Amino acid sequence: MSVLLSSCDRPYQDRLKVGANHWVGYFPLYLAESEGLLAKSNTQLLEYSSSVDVIRALKNRVINAAALTLDEAMTLADTGYPLRIILVADISDGADIIVARQSIKTVAELKGKRVGVENTAVGGFMLSRALSLNGLSSTDITVVPTSIDNHIQHLRQGDIDAVVTFASELRHLQGYPVTKIFDSSAIPNEIVDVLVVNAEWQDEAQLVALAKSWFKSWHSWQEGKVNRELLAQQLGLSESELLEVLSTLKMGDIQVNQSFLNQSPPSLYLSIQRLQDLMLEEHLLSSKLSANAAFIIDPSIYKKASQ
């Protein structure tokens, strides 16, 4: 109702519509929506079951902004979509993991083994970094393309010996003997989620209001003013699972955004360069994004929101 009432003040077509899936790192958007912060600036959150659906909605202009992984944003820009990164949402600090059969204790022991990985740049990047840091390469293992919705099943069935997955998926392995042999805390600041907007969107005040809502919701969480059980249910987790996954993330507060965006050039470019090299090697990008004028990192929004 609050969203409907707020739309009376401004034309519906002027509403900023933001899409996100139920990844824990995007929870400030869900808080901002439930607390009515988004509606005050004629902004609406649309929930999707997967990032594939979010990207499709962006391409079809159903939504104007979205929370995406950095590789998803880069892939989208590579298609010609005019994209502006306005906020760092979160940084994986153990949220991305590699688990293996209990008999495998280290990454080095993956040599000659079958490793499941989703066909995404983040999955490939995680596996590549883990292997290289332990003296291996992709030629030392058998890579098995495994989608996120069944990779745990393949591990349990013995189809693969290890899998690149997420901390949030460990609940599905309870009672099954596995060993965590690598996680993203070993590659700090390299796996990043971002908030993006169609670069053609003209209402800067709405974008600033969106960033302010993000920061305010995160502050409410830190101050203990959030119904954690209700939020967990909204994200499809128990409260303990929510807290466990959050412990593996560095959330994109003002300080994190300052460290990533408040330089010239922004240090986020370093994360982009690392990921770009892998994506070009794996033919996931057609060309370097430095040549793409539609791919923009815009620190001005977070700066105004933090004032």
C-alpha cells in the first residue's frame, strides 16, 4: 500500500525499480523495502528467484537497477547494455568455498580428481585461484560443469570429488562427510557484488536515496533494530544460517565503498582486471571492458549518500 500511495506523488514510469535474488549479501535492499525507505523515493524492489531472471528483467527494461555479482555486471555490459556501478554491495570473505569428499584434505590433493563448478566467471575464478595458489592448473583436474541447483546432489552421489559452492549451501550437506579445503578469505577483496543501474537513468536523486536506504538499513542491522527471524525467513534461511552466512561477508558499508571507489581510478578496477583476464581467457567476454564506454564506475552516488 505504501508503494501505491507514494506513486501518486510522481508518475509510475518515473519509479526506480530494483531487482535482486535472495542472496544474503543483498539483504539491505529487503530491509529498506520492508521499512518503507524505498517507497519514500518512489523506488520499488522486485524479487527474483535467480540472477538469470534479474538479468533478463534488466535487458527487457522491466527493472532499471539490480544487485549482481561483478562478473554478471561485466557480462551484461559486454552485451552492450549501458551499465553504471554505483555501490559495492558486499565482498566475499569466506562465502565462496570449495568442499571435497572427506578423504581429500587439501587443494593439492585435487590432482587427478573431478571438480564440479558452475559455468560462471565467479565459479571459474574461485577454482582457478585455488589451484594456482596450490601449484596446480586446470589441466591437473577434470572440470565437471555443475549447476548450482544440483551440485550438492552430485557430490553426495559421488559423481564428483569436490565442488565450488557457497557457504549458504553447506546446510544441504549436513550428515554427509566433507572437508572445506578452500574459501574466498584466502583471496581477500577479489569476489565482489555490486549495485548497478541502467546508465540511461537520469534521476540522480533517486539513486542517492537508494544508496542512503542501503546504508541506513545496514546501520539498523548493526544497531540490533532488525527482526532477524523475519528477515531470515524472507531469504529462505533460518536465523542461525543467516548469521553464519553473514559472518563470511564484508558488507558494503560506507567505509568499504570508500576503500573501493574513493580513488582515481577506483580500486574496484583491480578486481575487474583480475576477473576480466579470466573471462577473456574462457571466452566469457568478447573484448576488454576498458574499450566499452557503457561500462561505468560512478563513485558520486555513494559519496553523496554518505554525506
